[in-house]
Amino acid sequence: MTDNKIIELTPFRADLARALARRGERLLMSTDLADEVAALEPLEAYYIVREIGLGQSLPILLELSEEQLEACVDLDCWSRYDFAADSLDEWLTAFALAGPESLAKGFFALDYVVQLLFLAQTVTVYDPDMDQVPPQENEEDNEPARAMTPDGFYLLELKTELALKIHPFTVLDALYQYDLAATHQLLSEVRVELPSQIEEEALRFRNGRMQDIGFVTPDEADVLFSKPAARQPSARPQKPVDGPVTRVPSVYAGPLIESSLLQQALSLITDKECLARLEQEIVWAINSAIIAYGEKTKDTKQITDIAERVRDTICLGLEVLIAKQDADCPLDSEAAVAKAADLLETWYVSDLFRHGFAATQGLQQDVRKAMREPRFAAWYDLPDTEQSDESGARLERAFVDALLGRHALRSGFDISHPEDVKAFACLADVDVARVRLKRLVDQLCQM
């Protein structure tokens, strides 16, 4: 790809450079940490904390706004539709390092329904004057399973299903010290509300907030892997959705700043509103892919890999559409970059992704057809103990594994890391894989 003239400090590269400058280690060294944290979008703040690690992020945690902290909990403490109190426990443990007051402030900064949900999943609340309190079990245990609240109103019983780093009674002690009335109100609601109803309400609010930062439901995310539209949209908005700019988080910026057809095409776009819209769409496409692939946002290395997959699939989609427009246009030319920039201004980024994904479907159909060949299937199904240790055989098996996945991916290309997986980034990648698969099928079926 020719890139000598367009990899300057273009508006797009400047945006990514600013994103990379906001990485956590640099943020921690800032002399204006409070202002720097306040300027972060919620998604940026979350990834920065995750990149550094909760144990090292206390100065940043103490400066998070309620909106930022809510986003962190929304992203980190839910598994699909289920709330994970032990995940929130990790965040509370980090706040507790600064003392009971910081722990209480962090807890009260959470969405009110999440406060209720955490307590409902960790303690049972009894009113000794009104409730029938069951006999206590395991009274000889070293750790207290029951305790009266400081105001003497409620008896608390620990729910022992979860292994938590910070004892729920410790959390409640901090809450009572900080705001007795608010804590009493929380426990009074936990006592009478069903945990399932609390979780249902918390999930509804959480889904709304997730939509606001570009994380759609699993069903909506799966649209990325559906048949693309045959025609470009009749009208494209020029501004970001809902007005505010969605900045690219640093964990996404690394892959996007690397040289690619997408990066070079974006470097030709100088209109600020158009560029802001495209950056927002790219961030939302990556967020949707995270949901569709079923990945956890906790693992920033895996999230960076997803960002690379999205980048490469969009690049493939651009090549597919360029080839349809002009079959004679060299795909490594400046003319192709200019055409790609035009496509970005007329197609939604999610549609470009879908065109790239569709270009790999033929490969997946071919490998599934190959699996119907008895000799090929017998080779693939060999037990681990009977498989060849030769590096070439491991590469071929990894190659087939990746094609057979839910979404066809590229693997078996690195002898030192045969199971490494990437997305198909260009039509040449697809052609090479098709030839390789045919050669492998012929070799095995003619044995």
C-alpha cells in the first residue's frame, strides 16, 4: 500500500495520537489528574482503569464521576443478563484501600438499583421484631455470619455463596459511618424487595446506559455478521449521532493508527464533523463486535485483538466494494485509497464490515464441504495423542480450526504461534486461503 504522502499528522492521526497520550500510566503522572479524569468519556475512563489494573488505579478511581463509575460497573460487573457481585467486590476492594469514607463514597456513587442489587446478593436483611428469623447454622465458624446494624434496627445474615475480598459487613459499616439514613433506607428496601425484581430493574437501566456508549444487545450486535445491504444508503448523516463526539479509546487507537487501507482512507478526510461521525461509527462497530464475539471487556489485550479484527474486516469490505466499482483499480494504489475515502463518506461503517465479513463466507462453505470428505474429516478428528507433531501439520490444523469457527478467521500462518488468529484483511488473504484449503483437501483426499 502506498502511504508516503498521507501518513502525516492528519486530523485522524492527530485524534489517535491524543487517544494514545491518554494511556493510564501517563495519566497517573499528570499534575492535573482531577481535570484530566473529568475530561475522559466513560468508555475511555473504563479502559484506562482496566489497562493499568484496579490495584494501581486508586488515584483515578477517586476522581471518577458517577457517570464514569456507572459505565465501569456496567461493563465489568455483568455477564450477559446476570449481575456479578464478586466483580463489583473487586472495585469496592480498590476503593477500600483509601479508607472507609472512600469506600462509602464509591458505593453511593453507583446507580441506586446496583446498590440494592449488590446488597441483595450478599446479605439477607431481617427485622427481628417483625420477621421470623431462622436458626443460625455453622455458629462455630470463625467469620461472623450474622450481625446487628449499628442503629439496632436490622439483623444481617451473610449469604455464603460468593467468595468476596471485602466482607459485606465491612462495606455496610463504612456506609453507616458515612450516611446512616441512606444506608438504613437501602436495607429497608433490600428486606422487602425480591432480588430477581431488583436485578431485572437494574438490567433495564444498565442496557439503556450501554446503548448510550455504543454497546447494543447481543441480537443487535449479531447484525454485524448478517448479509450486507446491496446498495449504499440514500442519505448519510454528516454529524455524530446525538451530537457529542465519541472519542476513540486508547485500546482501540493502537490498531487503528497502524497502516491499513482504512487508516489511509480516513487520513484523507479533513471535514471535522464527518471524521467525528466515522470515528463514532468505528467505536460502535468495535463495541458491537465485542458483544457479538462474546468477549469480556476486562481483558484489554483481547479487546485490542477485537479492534484489529474489526479494522481488518472493514478494510476487506472496502476492497470488495472498490473491486465492484472498478475491477482494474490496483488495490495497493493511491487511487484505491481515494475510492476508499469516498466509500467511507457514503456507506455506514457497519455495512462496510458486513461486506468484508460476507467475503469470507465462501471459505467457510468450502471448509464445511471438505469436512464431508471422509479422509479430510478423519484427519481433522484425529485425537490429540495421534496427531503429528510436525509444525506444518499444526499450522494446517489451526488454519482449518479458524475457518470452522462461528466466523471464519485466518490462522496457521506463524510457525512460532500456530494458533494465533486474525481477520481476513484483504482480498489477497481470502484468495491465498482458498488456494491453501484446496491444496490441503486434494492432498488428504488423494492419500
